[in-house]
Amino acid sequence: MSRFSPLEWPVIRQLRTGDHTGRSSAVQSQRTRDITPRTATADRVVQSICPYCAVGCGQKVYVKDERVVQIEGDPDSPISRGRLCPKGSASEQLVNSPGRQTQVLYRAPGASEWQPLEREKAIDMIADRFLESRRRGWQDTDDEGRPLRRTMGVASLGGATLDNEENYLIKKLFTAAGAVQIENQARI
């Protein structure tokens, strides 16, 4: 262990460097000077949107070795101007949580346990159930013979983090499928 020199005391450094108010590098320890932020070691920075509420705050996602190391507010975002709420600030923990599900899980009707399922099979199951619900709830005409061409077996409730473009596409998809109950949580 090296011997501590009185010349390294912050007060002495302040006098030696002319930093009389103690607001500059004179009051920093060597340990503080050696610290580098996680953002400095990132391989790349990706712009993103906070996944929580409907505000749509901009985020800068710092990636190193294909792993998210830090998420900060994006100062270029006209919405949040670099600021994030506590949930947005902690979204790196959401991405890197050891409890995060990274595979599709399925619980069959009547079963008590979840089982892993291939993503393609899950998508096929969802499509099959969507089409079957659409078919069972289809109304071609009303009681007086007027054309309806709609289904009451399918509905859509969009999440608050969907942007206008995503909502537009969802509205088009569900309208083309004959659904009439289409709503967005951000508007409710």
C-alpha cells in the first residue's frame, strides 16, 4: 500500500491549482478520475422509444457485445428532451432482468403447467383461433336482410405505447377482417 502524501490532500490541491472554491478537478480523488461511464464503452447507440406509457419519450440504448449496458433519455427527442420518468430510467433492468421470459410459453386448456412452444407454432395457433372466432361470429346480414359483413367474434384494444402508424395498420387489419370493435387504450 502506497503511503499517502499530505500534498494530495484536497485543500492543498485546491491551493496548488488555483481552485479556491473547490469546484473543479482539485477536489476529485484518483478513484473518481479513474471511473468511466458505462456509455463510454458501448459499441453502438440505438435510438428507441420508452416501452411504458403513451408519452413516447425518446431513449438512447447503449449496446456493448450485443447486450444493453445503459438506457438514457435522448436529448434529441422533441417529446422528452432527454428526460425520463423513474420507470423509463429503469427500463435497462426490464431488458436485462434474469426473470425476463425469452421464449413462448403455452398452457393448454385444463392444464396446470406452462410448456415452451416454438414461436412459429404459436403464431399458427393464434391465426387459427383468430380465423375460427371470426367465422363463428360472422354476421352477413341483419334480420331485415341488410348487408352487415362483420364479425362480433373478434375485437382489438391497442396499447398506449403504439404509435399512430401502428394503430393505423391495426385498424386496417381488423377492419379488413370484419371486426367493428376496435379501440386504442391511449384514446380511452
